Amino acid sequence: MLLEPPGPPRQIGEARDGHSILKLFGDPSPDGPDGLVVASMEPYRFVGAERIAISRRASELGARFRGVMDGELLRLWAEPGWAFLSPDTCLTLQAAPSDPITDVWVNTFNFGPPTFQPVEPWRRDDPAVTADIRRAIAAAEPARLRAARNRLENAWRAPA
């Protein structure tokens, strides 16, 4: 699990949600290799001292957990609504901010390069326009990859 800290408030008194990313690995089939079984990306918020809620605020969809932080341990209990875990299933997670970022996490915030196309239909097949678009995307790619890596590093190394 990765808990990306919330950004700064936009206005006085506002509490912003952080992003939680939960990836469960195991053997999804009796004959297959271990791999990603399920993943969930949901907002989280602190709801008291050392207490956390993971859920979408205005929706019953997605994973829902309530949890308690105790030092570097996080205990999460599944709430009704997510088909993958039965309600009250408990997950205990250990903070490991000094561990190296593993391959299964390295592309967490890398959603791929953007795609663009001209608004005017007659320019969509214009080779000069598509070449300009490709050049602009390629020029921005190193900065986009750095930003994705920095976001992951900041979330990974955030204090528990």
C-alpha cells in the first residue's frame, strides 16, 4: 500500500484527501505464477488521532476501509461494498520508507504520454500537424517521467 500525502489546503480550514494505492499480489490461478491479483486507488483521510478512512466520499463504489495507525503499522478493516474482500477482513501493513522502490511500484504514477489531436477534422491527417504534436510530446516526455518518479519518491518516503 502506498499513501500519497494530501496536498496543501486551497483555503483556510479545508482538509484535503490523500491518495491510497493498494496492490494485492498472489497466485490468481492454481497453475499460474504469482502476480497482481487486485488493485485499488481510493482517496483517504484522517478521521481522528491515528485513525484513517479510505473511500470515495460521495459514492458507495470502490474499496472501503477503516484503519488505525500504530507507529509504523497500519491495520485496515474492509468495509461492505468491495467485492474482493469480505467485510471486516483485516490487513496489517508495515511502513517501509527506507526500502528500495520495487519493480511492481515503479510505474505507479506513470500513466503514459498524453495524446492530442487537432480539433478541426481536416487537420487530423495533416502530416505537418501530427509531426508537430509528436515533437511536442517527445520534448515534454523527460519532464513528465521525472515528475512521475518524483511523485512516487515523495509518497514512498513520506513519514508513516
